[in-house]
Amino acid sequence: MNFFRGVMGGQAAGPQPSGAETIQKLCDRVASSTLLDDRRDAVRALKSLSKKYRMEVGTQAMDHLINILQTDRSDSEILGYALDTLYNIICNDEEEEQDENAQKQADDLGAQFTDTFVQDPEHVTLLLTLLEEFDFHVRWPAVKLLTALLKNQGPQIQGIILVSPMGVSRLMDLLADSREVIRNDGLLLLQQLTKGNAAIQKIVAFENAFERLLDIITEEGSSDGGIVVEDCLLLLLNLLKNNSSNQNFFKEGSYIQRMKPWFEVGDDNSGWSAQKVTNLHLMLQLVRVMVSPVNSPGATASCQKSMYQCGLLQQLCTILMATGVPADILTETINTVSEVIRGSQVNQDYFASVNAPSNPPRPAIVVLLMSMVNERQPFVLRCAVLYCFQCFLYKNQKGQGEIVATLLPSTIDANSISAGQLLCGGLFSADSLSNWCAAVALAHALQDNLTQKEQLLRVQLATSLGKPPVSLLQQCTNILSQGSKVQTRVGLLMLLCTWISNCPIAVTHFLHNQENVPFLTAQISENLGEDERLVQGLCALLLGICIYYNDNSLENYTKEKLKQLIEKRIGKENFVEKLGFITKHELYSRAAQKPQPIFPSPEQMLFDHEFTKLVKELEGVITKAVHKSSEEEKKEEEVKKTLEQHDNIVTQYKELIREQDAQIQELKEQVTSMTSLSEQLQATITQQQSQIQQHKDQYNILKLKLGKENQGQSNSQGDGSQVNGLQTEELTQLREEVEELRKQHSLLQTQLGDKDALISSLVSIFLFKCICLGHLLYNLSLSLLPPVDQAEVKSLSESRVELEQQLASATSTVAILQTEKAKLQTDVQESKKEQDDLLMLLADQDQKIHSLKLRLKELGETVEDEDDLDTRDQTDDDEEEEDEDED
């Protein structure tokens, strides 16, 4: 232990060992000591020396320290010392006292030791395992060490963690740690882990990161919170920026709605802390990430819709119009509102309705434009207002019309300031930056809108007292010819190119001024300095547009004459070369990258993003148009005429197809309607079939009760009334019912025939007995000739009485049978009457069904013809009626 006392500051005899020797001895002690206490003391000593002797400890002790992490897992104290020592030799702490060279050497040293540590990926996996230890002295140093490794060798460490089972999940558990120090350092670790790795960003997002981070932001006080809120926002930015999957997950999880409370500001906005400004700035950036123009249009539109529906846009507009908001926050809020409304008609309409809290109230657009044309406002703020105005007009023809309308004579209100008046004021002010901003803003009011380009030709300006008004187009060319600043002329030329492109009427108005073409040719043909090359290129573009969109309505400035003028005064090759100056300018490519106008200084504010698209579209076609000869022009005109004829023919066929489509659609609707009607009729038929079946059942029941005369008659009348009240439309069912009635009629006829046969039999029996009686009487008379025996007479008398009784009985039977016959005949007549009623009803329904069949045939439906069946049924009915008449 005397050795450790010497190392830790105790007195020792003899010369003091050097730092390298001491570290070597400590490393030997760590490697060879069997007692845990000795190893722990040695590692503690290495920790104390690791900052001063970083190189020596790193080169000699790293393997021993890693071995400690692997073998002494049971002792948290020695693990903590080993992790702290590794952190000290790997971490590049930036110290203010160090100069640039010393700091660079330190960074190189940290990168060198990081490479040594990660040569074996198992070492990183070991650290991830140690993160599961709950002990503060192990978990916190492990978090710091892993963060330092990610700072030095991010991609390599990310790859190891990505393939490690549950690696990201273990790191996400740090956010749930109740100890704020570990949770906060866990945020820093996740920031480093998610930088530039989309796969890890997705895993972290699906580990419920959004929910946890938003909860922490709310717990820490949102925008009024401290550095922890800033760390959470930075991590959210890492997860969402340029990651469409996480952005969609964030939107679908309804997390946009949870951002609204962040932007609730009070009436008193003075004295914002630097941390609050930082937090709110990051929150605004987070909103912009969700609606950035570089995102897919569908995702951006969906987020814009959500932000409007949850009230986030309204909250941002409140900050926009609030007083006392710091300038940088106001600028970023304007940029955020710009992208939330860009290309969204609903959001643009809402923004147009926002009024500033002034007396009298003014539209927010007007207030913002006042700032844009005010040269005393900060440059970044003016750029933000211009961007906001551009986004308001992007794909918004309604807004474009409203802006242009404020310049037209019929809508000018002398008592109020309009957007058009501010733009005209800025267009012709002495400040070149105001000129450029107003020209670009006005060009956006005309972008892809032929109607507004033509409407703007009506604008007249009063230049001075006693002079007639001039058109806005003419005033722009007048200022160009006066030789103003380059920035002003560039802005005006961009406005003119946008204005007359794809608008032959505007081209005609421009060429109608006899001074314009000579001015352009003079500008292009001169050999000017480097600063004027851009102006020459824009003049060439403007003249090229006059050729390409020329309708040859002016005799002196037809396409051919303008091309001849270029060839004589400028030269075609020279003209094309000057035209190429635009795209070769160093600021052109910068402006073409993003819609937002971002410039380091006002002097570099030359190109507009939308104008770069126009140049790209027109440069090639103008070059071809200038090089074409008159013969080629004629051929092209012929080809155009031929194409127009073909187009007309195609258009006619398209119109015919549209008409046929409309007819087909109409017929489809009719078929659908008829099908629906047919289904309704079918349902009605089915319903009436059911009713017929019910009436048939009732009729059968009543027929079974015909034995009782009175009840039978009332039931028959009721049934007859029910039958007469039927409104059936099914011919087959009626035929079946009539057939059943015929069967019943036949049954009654059969019963009647049986009765008649019985009567005939009884009459025969009666006649036979009468004959027998006559024979007896004849025999009796013969027997009376001799003397008659009294006993025999008595016997004959008894026989006579018996025969008389039999005769009376037979007569009575005959009378009963005659009564039954009359009753059956009455029943037959009633049945015949009912049958006649049903036949009348059948004829009526047959007529209705015949008309329905004709209608179905007209609709194209297949209908089975039953005329033959009807004929057979009618023949059977006639035969039965003849039989009844014969009876």
C-alpha cells in the first residue's frame, strides 16, 4: 500500500517516478492483483491521472480497463472508475484556454482512441449491456462514454448499435429513468445516435419517442422551459427532418395537435429570456420541417390541413400580429406561416382574412408589405415578408386576382392603403432593394395567370401634374432606360419577362412602344463590364420572348423582322451567348435550389426561384426560334396549321365521344332507373302473390264450410268482395286459381252426377217393385176365382200394406234426393258466378301484364311468350262452360 500512498500524494524516499512509469505500474497492478480492493484502487488512480496524462493512460491502460468491464461486473464502484477513465481519454472537451492547434491535437487523439476502442464491436455491445445496470455510478458514465464515442465515430457506432439485439431499445429506456441527470444525458446520446441515420430514426420513432419527448417538453414548461426542452426539440428535429416515414407517423399519431400550446403567448411579450427565444425558434423550425417545400406534395398538404384544423395556423398568425415579439422570432414566424399556407387554398384564404390589431384594422398582408418596402426594416425580415407574399400567391389564382384588382382604376380606394399601391410605391422608390422586392412580388401575382397579365395592362400611373398618365408597362421600361442600379434593373426585367411570357397581347403592348426594341438591342450589342452582363442576358431573354410569343399583329415587329434585326445589329451567336449569361451567373444556381429567398447580403439579392424555372423553360426554345430561317418558319407554320387541323379533328372526335359518353351515361341512368322500377314492380308482384295465396287459402277454407248454407253464403260474399278487391298483376297465379275453381266445379259436377245416378237407381227400383206388385195383384185376382182362404187373404193384405209402406218410403227418398239436387244446382250456379267474376278480373290483369311485357321488351329484357298457354286455357274454359250448359 506504500506504493499507492506515493502515487496519491504521500511522502516517499528517493527520486519521484515519471507519469509514464507510474501509469505502467498501475496497469501492472490492475492486471496482476488478485484482490478486488487493489484493482479498484489502481483503477481509481488511473482515473485521477487520465486527464493530465491522456496519451499515456490511453495507450497503456485501455485494454486493462476493458478487461475490468468484462470481468468485474459484480462491483459497481470499479466499473464506474473504469468507465470514467475511458471517457476522459476518449472525450474531446473543448477548453477555452486551448488554442486552435492544441484543440485539433486533442480531437485527433480522441478519434485515435475511439478507433482503438471500436476495433472490436463487442466493446460497444458491452457498453450497451452495462446500460441495463440501474446503479447510478455505472449507468451515467456508460451513457457519457457512448455519447463521446458517437461524437468521434458516429456512423461506425451507429452500425454496431443497429445490428445489436435490443440496442436502440436499451437507449430509449434512458428517457424513462427517474434520475434527471441520466435522462438528460440520454437525450444528448440519442441526438448523436439519430444524426444522419434514417433506419435508427425510424426505430427510435416507433419506440414511442414522440410521446415521451412531448411529455418531457410539457413537464419542463414548453417554451418557458430550460435546456432540457431545447435538447428534446433538437432530437425531434433529428427524427423528422428529411424522414417522410417519421413525418407521416408524427401526423397520424395526432402529435401536430400537441404543438399548438407551444405558441400561446400573452399580451406582455417584453423581456423574453434567451432560452425561451431559442426554444421557440426550434419549435417554429419543427413546424417548418412538417410542411417544407422539399417534402412530397401530398404529405405537405395533409400536414397543412391538420395545422389549420387544430388551430395551429391561427396561433401562429396571432404571434405574427402581436407586439413586443423579438425580431428573430417574428422573422421565423413569418417564414413558418409562409410554408404552412404555401399551395393550400384553405390556409391562403384564412391568411387573407387575418387583420392586424390596428385602428382602423388593416389586412395582415398590407402590414407585412409595408415592412417589406420600408428600407429601415432588417434585411432578413424583408426577405421573410417577400417569401410570405410569394407563398400566399403560390397556386392561388384567387389571391392573384385580388392583388391585381387593387391596382385597377375601378377598385382603388383613396382613403386606404392597398397591397397594389404599396407594390407600386416600392417599385418606383429610390431604394433598389424595395424595387427588386416589389418587382418580384408583382411578378408572382402574374405567375401562370394569363387573365391577370392582361388585366395588369389596364393599370395607369400618374407620373406628375399636368402630364397624361402612362401605363405600368411603359413606366417600367422608362425606368429601365434611365440607367438605374443593377438590382433595380434586374428586378424590372424579371417582372417584364414574367409579364409578357405566354401572353401575346402583352407582347404587342410592349412592342407598340417604338423605343423598347432599339433599347434592348443597344443593351445587348454593347460590350459592357462584368456587372452588366446579367442585365444584357435578361435583355436578350426579354427580346427572345417578344419573338417566341409574337402573334405578328404589328407589321414592323413581326417574328421575321425581329430576327433580321438581331442578325444585323447583334448577331445570332452573340445573342445566344448573351442569353447564356443568365444561367452561368454564380447566384443563379443558388436561387434555383430553394423557394425561400435566402441571401447573405442585399447586394446578392438578384434572382428569384420561380424566375429560374422560367429561364430554364424558355432558354432552349428561344435559341431555336432565333436560329430558324424564314423557310423553316414557313414549314413550321404549315406543320402547326396541319397539327391544328389534326387537333381540330381530334377535338371534334373528342366532342363526339364526350356527347356519346353523355348519351351512354344518360342511357345508363335510364337503365338504372328502369331496373329500379322493375325491381319495385317485382316486389309488388311478389307482395300481391302473397296476398293471392292468402286469399286462396281463405277461399279453400270457405269452400269447406259450404255445407252450412247461411254461413257459406256470407263467406262466399265476403270472399267475392275480397276477390273483386284484388289488384293482382301475376297472370300465372290467376290461371292456377281459375284451374282450382274448375277442379272444384268438376267435383261438384261429379257429385251432382252421383246424385242423379242414385235417383235413377231408386226410380228403377221403384218401377221394379211396382211391376212386382202388379204381378202379385194379377196372381191375386186369379186366385180369387176359387174360394179364398181367409188366412191367405190376410197374408196378401199384409204384403200389400208392406208394399205400400215401401212405396211411400221410396217416394220420400226421391223427394229428399230432388231437394239435394236443387241445392247442388244452386251451388253450381254460385260457383259459376264466382268463376265469371274471376275471369273478368283475369282479363283485366292480362291486359296490364301485356302492357308491362311490351315495356320490358322496349327496355331490352327477354320475356317468355305465353300466348299458347292462354289459348289452351281459354279452350278448356269454353268446353267446361258447354258441359255445364248441357247439364
